[in-house]
Amino acid sequence: MKIDLSKIRLILNFIKNNPLHARLITSYNPLHARLITSSSYYTSNKLPVVTIYSKVENCSLCDDAKEALNKHNDKFNLNEVDITAKGNKALFDLYKYDIPVIHLNGKEIMRHRVFENVLLDALQLIEEMNTKKQL
């Protein structure tokens, strides 16, 4: 698969300048998962970082998302953030109606559910980009 970096840069620039529209793109367009390669979270020596913003109690969607992520946890480092925990009021206010929210290397890629094909495509893209950087 050939990756057109100019298109990725164009989309990243749009997201940077239009955060409200970017939220819609990340929430509803699985292809956005391809944009995570620009993140500074990832280096050639480390696995990508997946962060799930969720609630510990009374969230069946969160439980389903964690189960889906755990199927592939050998491909990334997982951070779980409880938005209801003390000190996370800002996160609670931001995500209270949208959990679970999934970030990959600091970029939101999904809300409400984990689409495993999107996650795997994004992880594969990161691996391909890393391989190209090493060459």
C-alpha cells in the first residue's frame, strides 16, 4: 500500500485549524485512523500507545471496548483513564456523553466502540511508517 504523505499533511493541517470539524472526522470516519502517524508519542523503540477514556463502573460500552482492546494488547501499550476519578473533572466534562473514547498516540480515533479493523489498520500503518523511517 502506497501512502500519500501530502494528503496526510493536508488533513492534519485541516484538523489543526478546525478542531470542531476534526472531532467529527475522528468520531465518524474510520479512515482518520491513518492520521496518527504524525504523533510525537511514538518512537522507533516503543510500541504505540492506546489510551481509553472510560468509566470503571456502570458502562457496558466501556467493558466491551476494553475486551476488544485486550484481544490485541500485544501490539500496543494500553493506558486506561477513568474519567470519574478524582482530579479528572475536565476529562469528565469533555467525554461524559461519549465514552469510551479511544486515542492512539494522543490522537482520537474512535468513540463509543472499538472498531477492531480500524485499530489494526492504524497499528499496521504505524509499523509501516516506522519501517520506512529506519531505512
